[in-house]
Amino acid sequence: MKPFHLLGVVPFLGILGGIFFANRVTPYVLGMPFILFWLVLWVVLISATMAVIYRLDPANRPAPAHRKDPAS
């Protein structure tokens, strides 16, 4: 396992571990109770985190083009 694959743990901790931190209704953010805002925020952050993991993974890079030798 490569170190950047550990970024996949961050959304897990944010959603499941952060619920205990964000379990309140009183502060409204963008018209939503804080707990709902927290979950919506993590849905967006999960997408960003997975995009970063995808970009860092060398398996997702295009293979180098094979050049033909003009002399042959």
C-alpha cells in the first residue's frame, strides 16, 4: 500500500468520527443545521480527496508512447 492511499482514511474519519463532534442543531450554516452541513461538506471533500488519490496514483498515468526508430 502506498502512503497516498492512506488519504482514503480521511473521509472515513471525517464522516464517522466527526459526527460526534458535529452532533448539534443550533448553529445554522447556509440555512442547514450544522450536522447536515457537516455531512454535505464531507460529501464534497470525499470527491476532492478521491480526485487527489487518483492523480497521485502512478497506475492511472498514461503509458509512454513507443517511438519507432526511423532508421529501421
